[in-house]
Amino acid sequence: MIAFERRESAGWIAQAIAYLLAIAAGLLASVVLITITGADVADGLGALWQGAFGDAEAIGQSLAAAIPLVFTGLATVVAFRAGIWNIGQEGQVFAGAMAGYWMSLQLAGAPAIVAVPAVVLASVAGGAAVAALCAVLKTRFDVNEIISTMMLNYIIVYLLSYLLAGGPWIEAGSTAYHQTPLIADTFRLPELFGLHLGAPLALLATAAVALVIGRTPLGFELRGLGFNPVALRYKGVRVATTIVMAMAISGALSALAGVSEVFGINFRLRAEVLNGLGYTGIIVGMIGALNPWGTLVAALAFGAMANGALYMSVLTDVPSALVPAMQGILLLFVLGAAVLTRYRLRFGRKDGRHG
Amino acid sequence: MQRQPVLSVRGLTKTFGPVRANDAVSFDVGAGELVCLFGENGAGKSTLSACLAGLHSPDGGEIVLNGEPVRFSTAADAIVAGIALVHQHFLLVDDFTVLENIVLGHERGLFVNYRAAEKKLRALCRRYGISVRPDARVGDLTVGERQWVELLKALYHEAAVLILDEPTATLDLQESRKLFRIIDELKTAGVALVLISHSLAEVMRSDRVVVLRQGRVVGERATSETTPQELTRLMIGREVERKHRGSSRPGRPCLDVEHVTIRRPGGAPILDDISFSVAEGEIFGLAGVAGNGQKPLMEAIAGVLPFSSGRVLIDGELLADLDVHGIQKLGVGHIPEDRLSEGLVGDFSIAENIALGSHRDVFADGHFLNRGAIRVAAAVAIADYQIAAPSAETRARALSGGNAQRVVLARELAAASRVLLANQPTRGLDVGVIEYIHDRLIEKRAAGCAVVLASSELEDLLNLSDRIGVMFQGRLMGIVDARSTSIEEIGLMMAGQKREAA
Ligand SMILES: Nc1ncnc2c1ncn2[C@@H]1O[C@H](COP(=O)(O)OP(=O)(O)OP(=O)(O)O)[C@@H](O)[C@H]1O
Ligand SMILES: [Mg+2]
């Protein structure tokens, strides 16, 4: 028989090895999956690699695909480290994009120097407000945040589909596509080295989240909140305020994902370009071990996979739907590794009793 | 009389990284025998009992139960095999009822016969005179009541070996007596018992004492052939003298509690019209059976628990408009009853726990934490209070019970410049350090602090306090002068008799 035994701590080397093994195992399982679909594995993976890293353009697109995931991943880190189970990233991405778009309508004709910061600020405020609403429901009325953020996801996503499906925001003359007209040049995020402003913002956000969590009193309270809110209350931390702050920051980060997709890449608001960014961000943050820099790495990997997948599905007969499945498999293996590092296997008789 | 020991530990070793918590420990317990494990904070007593109960897996050595070597993967394994542990920091599920906690995870088979289980449990409660409702949610119980739940769990499973890790730390005098009556009954029934305690009076009630020091057995004595002095010497390498404390000359009033009341819907008030005043340079003792309002009273003063009516003033300033943090900034230190849930963040390091509460002022530097200052404060705390830990980065949950308590003490004594609210400050500390903490309390008094001290040790209260207030069912039965009162007088008031003339 094989038994699990709890172990008190695993060194970071052991943890790193466990992680690498988990990723290797996840890739292996993905290969099995591709084989099952009947496609040629070498072709499929080759195409995936080509699409993700084949040339400078591919790399640029992979990076661009990673940007929103960095934001939603960081949003997950901030909330989950505080022990708040915010799964409303999806809705907060939408809310951010919608608030930004609304602002662009208000400021039509404004010069870029005003327009871009205004859009970014509006969208951050939108995402933060939606998330903070759930936080207040939690602290005031004891509404579970998992439920409230989840429900709000639906409400916000449907609100956008109302606004676009024949609603006030739909592009004039278009009925086939539920989308807004193109956004004026002045509102688009400026480009730097072939990437839009979101790229440096994502890096900055990663550093900022790492700094806030590790080095500031607020981050200290966030971490403490995730561990033992009672002791925090006894030591005079305003727990309700801290929860609202954590959620607002989390929502603001998600909103930036919406901004970069709409104002950095697509230049119009459309549900399809936002779908799944929030949910994927939860996976990215978890695979990044709720560590900001780990999350950055995970987001880059997921961005590359998503981008490569497009190419793969065009060039080979591997369905691109396999990529989300691969991401799910990776998550399972990595989470499994995280649990396993806390246990050790023992071979022998099951229980201690003499049998 | 000794045939074969029920439990025999052979060379048991357990390490946590660099820490050798147990180092080749060997001892035996026979049927109907009460063996006491005695040793300093961090000597490895809890680790040893956790190994025996299947919570830790030892790195080396053997556990022999009734002549057969055993190994456990889980606590459930150990209970099935007949070893039960009443853990120092309880391992109960808050959201489960008492009955569920006792039954779940330990029943064989798929279904639990709750009705039969409840009947058995009620019979046990009657038999041993324990009053805990089987359907009460464990999260709603006091620490003392949880202690009984842990014990009931052991009794329910009819353990052959029962290990009690500092059971009396959370019990008051009467309850401790009751526990020892139960222990005596179990002895007669042939159960092998292991008791961990820092109280010499309790240690002297055992049959044999095994003294641990830094993970090793440094001595074993038949209790009838040793003395408390010898045991202390074995344990810390020196004797401890109990100092007598003179009383002080209190100054002007510092802490004023006026008519503080906490009502409870549909029940007797939690606090009923409490009024007293503590002067600077005075220690005000709070006596009373645990659960008679000492905890809510301290929490009300500290701002943690809102009260229905009445008011509290410090140096004439009304606390009503201040929150917990504001009150702390006036110089109020609060040592809460439950160190692990209320006093510390288990996953924070010692250093972070020292900073907790002052992380926005004393230990902040602009927008950032002042990590240098935190490191220094932690180093000072570790040195002053002799906290046994590999480093200031050690997480609080890895500390032994007594060492965790020292972290709370270090932080709160440093914070208390005007008022110190100390609820059982020496709970879980070894005898070597209790006197040191008492010295610090006296120091606080000399420095002009108003100290409110609750303790289940009446002798300590009489020794340290200037005046003593006695609580019963949320009321203050009277205030007596510590120099002229007696244990008997306080005992009567604790039982609910009002004092005639105050
Ligand atoms: N989970 C853990 N991880 C790391 N170190 C630990 C862990 N548990 C205990 N230790 C260390 O092992 C040593 C022994 O601790 P233990 O809790 O057994 O002491 P103890 O004798 O019960 O003390 P006390 O009287 O204070 O309860 C201590 O140095 C403690 O810091
Ligand atoms: Mg202990």
C-alpha cells in the first residue's frame, strides 16, 4: 500500500522541481490529448511553437496576448492573498472596458493627451467600483463574495450585450456584428516598440503589486487578512476597509485588461475580445502561485499558448479548442504539485496497526 | 505490578529542519499509570505527543503499543489503535457540532448512527459530570468547553492511552479538580495516561515524571521520591524562588470603567453594570471562574467588543469615539485570552507578529514598512523574552505554545504605556519564565501603568495585585484589598456571594 504523510515544510528547491515536473506532466498529458484527436503530434506542437515564437511578429503577438492576462492574473493575486474569493474578474474586465468606452464617448474630439488618461482612469474606476460593490455587500450584509461576484459577471456581460445588440452603442448600419464603431485615433493606447502602452503598464503593475504586498502596511494587512482576520481585528486593523481596498485594487487591475484589449488592440468594444480573460486570469494567478512575478511568467506562457493556438488551428487539423483544455490540464497538475509538496509518499502497510 | 507497559516509546526522534524537537526520547507508560512530561517551553512535549497521536510522523525510533510496534499516518489511525490526544491547541472543526466533531472521521463504515452516538455521548457526560450540549456548534464554545469536547472525544473512543497536553491551562480551579477526578477514574479503569503540565502542583500528582530538555530526556523520577525543587532544577538547571511583591503607592486615576453593560438578546447580560477605576501604578486583579465576564470586560475596554451602555475613560479621555487602533495608540496593551486565534497570525513570522498593530505608525516609514525597525524590535523581543526559535523569520505557528505566548507578551508589554489588559498572561509558560513575566508586570506598575490582570491562579493574583475585583455571571461582586483579603473570601465571592461592606 502507498500512504500519504504530511510533511511540515518543503524547501524551495523541492517546490521548484515539483513545479517543473508538473508542467512536464501537463505537457505530456496534452500530447496524449492531441494524439486522441487523431492529429499529428509533432505537426501540432511544431505549429504551436511557430505560432507563438516563430518570428518577431509572432513573439509580439504572444506578448500582446499576455498583457490582459497579466492584469487579470494580478487581480487574482491581490484578492486571493487577502483571502477574498473574487471570481468577478470577468465582469470587472467588461466593466472596465465599458466605463472606458463611455468616457471616450463623453470626450469625443479631445486631444490624445487628455483622452488616453481619461479613458484609463474611467475604466479603472469602473472596475474598482464594481468590485468594491461586492466587497461592501460582503462586509455590510455578509453576502458571500463568490456568489456576488459571479452573479455580477452575468449582469455586466448581459448589460454589454444589451448595449450592443441593437442598443445605443451599436455601430450604425451594423446588425450582423454586435460591436461599437471604431474608436477614434486619439483614444487609442500609444504604441511603443511595436507593443501598445498596456505592455509597460503590465510590467509596472506587476512591480507595484509585488511592492504593495511585500513592503507596505496595506499589503501587510492583506496578507494577514488571508491568514487570520480575527487577530487583525484584535490589533486594530479596520478589516472591512481592508477588504474593500483589496477588492477595489483587484477590480482596477482587471479593468486594465479590458482597456488594453479594446483601446490597445481591437479599437472597438466587442464581447468576443473580452470573453474569458477574467476566468483565465484566475488560472494564471493560481499557476503563478499567487506571486506577482510568478503570475507574470504564467501570463506570458498562457499568452504564447493562446497565440500559438490560432496558428496551429489554421495550419494543422488540431482543433484550437484543445488549447483551453491544455491550460486546464496544466492548472490541475500545478495545483496537484502544490498539494503534493506538502505530503510525502510512504510505501508499506497502510495503517500502523499490526495486521 | 509492572508486567508489560501499554505504551513504550523507543528512541523517538523528530526534527523540523534544523530543530531537533525530539532527540532519541524513550519512556514507558503502564496500565493505570499517570506519567507526567515536564519541561521548558519548546522542550518538545507537544511534538512528542503529536508523534504518538499520529499528527506527526517521527523521523526515527519506535512506538510500541501493547508489545506491537505501530506507525500512524493520521490521527484517526491512532484513535482506532487506542491512543487519544487532547491537543494543546485544539483540533476541532468550528462549524461542526460537538457530536459531529467527536464522531466524524473516526467511525468505521459509511454511515454514522447519530442517534446511538448521541446516546453514548450523553451517557458519558452524565457519568463524568461534564456539561456540554452535543448539538452545540463548537465555534460557539469557550476555550474551557472545547477542552471538555477534546476530552469527551478521547473518552468516547475508549482510548487505552490518553495524552493530555496542558489540559488545565484553559480550565479554572473547579474544572481542574473535576479533570483530576476523571483522571483518577481512568487510572482505576486501567488507562495509561500521559499528562503535560507546567504546574508543579499538578505534576506532583502523577506517578512518574519524565523531564525533557531541548528534545532529550534528562531525567526520570518516581514522583514519590522527588520534590518540586529537584524537578525545576532538572528542567532549567536552577531553582526558582517565588518572590514576594510589595504593593505600590498608586497615583491618580488612569482607567475609569463606568456602568459598562453588554446586553444579550433574550438572556442574562454578558456584562452587567461594571464600574471600577484603576490608578496609575496599580495592579487591579480580576478574579472569577473563567467565563464570568473577564474576557468581554477586557475586550470592551480595548474596543474590540462594543458595549450597550456605560463608558470607559483613560486619563479622562472618553474612548467612545475611538476604534481599537485609536485606543491602542493611547498606550493600551491587550493580551487576549486565546493566543493563536486572537493574538497571533500563525502564518506571519515572529517579526511580522511583533509589528502587527503598529505597522501603520511605529513600524512604518512613509508609505512603506520599516523593515529595519521591525527586525530590530523582533531581535529585542526574542532576546528579552528568550523566545526559542531558529530566527525572527520563523512562522508563529511553528512555535511551541509557551513561545507563542511570549511573542504576544513581548508585543503587548511594549505597547502598554498607560494601560495593560492582561488576560491570563502566563498561561502555558514554564515556571522558569513566569517569575520573569511577573517582574515585568511589576515594572509596568512602577512605570505608572494601570494594569488589569485576570488570572485563574488566585495565589498569583493575591501576590501581584493591589486590589482585586471578583466577577460572577457578568457582575462585579465586590472589590477587595489584596493585602487584607483571603483566598476564602475571594472564593465565596467567586461563587456568587456579594461582599457585605465594600
Ligand atoms: N510545525 C513545526 N515546524 C517547525 N518547528 C516546530 C514545529 N512544531 C514545533 N516546532 C519546534 O519544535 C520545538 C518543540 O516544540 P514543542 O511544541 O514540542 O514544545 P513544548 O515542549 O510543547 O513547549 P510548550 O511548553 O511551550 O508548549 C520548538 O523549538 C518548536 O519551535
Ligand atoms: Mg506544548
